[in-house]
Amino acid sequence: MSSLSIGIVGLPNVGKSTLFNALTKKSVLAANYPFATIDPSVGVVAVPDDRLWKLNEFSKSAKTIPAAVEFVDIAGLVKGASEGQGLGNQFLTNIRETDAIAEVVRIFDDENIIHVHNGIDPVNDIEVINLELVLADLQTVTKRVTNLGREVKKGDKLAVLEHGALERIVKALEDGKLASTVSLDEKEVPVIKMLNLLTTKPILYVLNKKAGGKNLDEMQDARWEKLLEYLKNYNSKWVVVDARIEEDLKDFEGNEKDEMRRGLVGEDVSGGASVKSDGINDLIKAGYEMLNLITYFTTGEDESRAWTIKKGWSAPEAGTAIHTDFKDKFVRAEIIEWNKLLEAGSYPAAREKGWVRTEGKEYIVKDGDVIEFKI
């Protein structure tokens, strides 16, 4: 499947570009990805997955190709973007082209890093950004409702269906809510999807802290409690990162990286566990999951490779990740769970144990399956 992209958004001075710089260290070789871009504001980032490297070791593969997600560094948003303030229109167009949004929210006080609203209030920051997205969508939806008028009067069934859904969306947007809060039935979903509304995109909140700084989560600050309550109320997904540390560590790997992280964070930083883990990896994984993606593998002497598909895809659909012809030419697939293959020690041993299964067109691929397609 083609590249899936996550737009990184945020107010000025929240650590957005720092985060993007740390992410791009995880960039993959453009040669392996036909969709890889040379745009400096776009990074094609490898999805961290230990399973792939274990399969690589198992098969002694000449090449290893991870799954990838595209991150787009989108110009800093300011209040009034929906009315063209700052780089408003460009900003909104860039988000429209992404599949999901990573919203960077600053959760540290620092007098030396000015905040655009002269004070740290994470919930307010989120509301400012989301309101701009809501207002932009309101313009799109209102215009569409007007354009549908004639078709609705004629009694066109599809127009009536879309109009009904849009009226509910308008009501939500006018109340300051995201379009994603509106329940749509299975006939309405594809129709509304065509409008590519900003507030129907999944949002991951990236809470950016600063090692040694006045972090709201460590201070048990009331603003932190308010933020957690807000995220819980909206059933939001979120991760905590320290963008500056991740950028500082981007050129280190393995044990050296862990030691450097300990040195930068310090052993006794209260609440520092979330920073000591690799926040960037957490972010990439969370983004991948948020897009409802899973991974299956192919492995052999030539290469071990992770393939990205949507959750719920059948074996023939999953084959299209390798080549579009696979869906029509699909005969059957030989499948084994990645850990079972490693446990068996070899394909012949796995077959002997009956762990390699032959599946047909109806089989729904599971995360972690190792597949050999027969066409």
C-alpha cells in the first residue's frame, strides 16, 4: 500500500521542529520506498519492530526492510489560521493531505522559551489548534450543504443521505466539537470521507517535556491534572516525549544511547521513566496503531521485510502490499506466526510440527504472520 502520513502540528515554540529532527534520524533508505520524498519537511520513518530483526537473524537475510510511516512537519499554526492568518491556508492544505495528526503540546515551563500565549496551558493550546481545524471544516461543510441544495430538492437519494449526515456534522462543529465525534452509519462513512475533513482524522497528542525543566507531570501541577481529564473525556491517544533529548540522542545507537540518555536525564528525575524510554519509538508505534495498521512478514535469504496493511484485510488483499496482481492471482498462502517459526528453528521443522498452515481467500491476516503467497 502507498505511504501513510502523519502531520506534525502545534503552536510556535512547542518543540515541533525539534521532534521532527529527532524523528528523521529514523528515516529509511529512499531506494527501498518508491514513495519516499526529497521534501525536507517530510521524513519516511522506520517503524521499530524487534520481530523483523529476529526473522532477519533466523533467515540470515542479505537485506532487512522495515515498515514505514511518513511524518510531515507542518508550519506552526497560529490563532486565525482558518481565516488565513500566518500560513493559514497552506497549513490547512498540508494537514488535509495527511492521514492522521500528531499534535505537539508543550508541558514544561521555561522562561527562556517564550510561549505564543505567554503562559503554559496545555488544554488551552489543544483547544486553540482544534478550534482552527473545526472552523476550517465548518467552511467546507457549509459550502457543501449549499451545493447539495438542488439535488436534495430533486430527491436524489445519495444527496439526501449526505445532506442528513452533514447537518449532524454542522451541529457538532458549531458546538466546537470535532467531526469525528459524530456517529455515521456504514452508508454515510464513504460519502463523508470524500470531503477529507480535518477533524475526522485521528489525533495523537504528543506531550513534550524537558529534562531538568519544570515539567507539569512531575510537579503534579493542576494544569497536568486538567490535561489528563481532558484527554480522558475525549478518549484521546497520547504519548510523552522529550523532543530535545531525542534530538540530542539521534546519532547514538544501542547501549551507548541508553548511557547518554541516563546522563542527560539523570537517574533520579521524578517521573522520568517516560523520558528514559525511547519516546520517539513510542510515538512511531502509536501513530502506526492509530492508523489501524498491522504488520506481516516475508523472510528468506534475500530479504526479511515488514509489510504494512490495514487491520481486517484478507490474505488476497494483504498480497497487494507486495504487488497489486497478487489479489487476482491469489491461489493460497502458507502462514505461520513469527514466534512459532523461530521456536521451530527451521521451516521443515515447523511443517513437521504442523505449525505452517495453508489458508485460502477468506483468511484474515493477523499481526505478526509470516506469509508465503502461492499465485
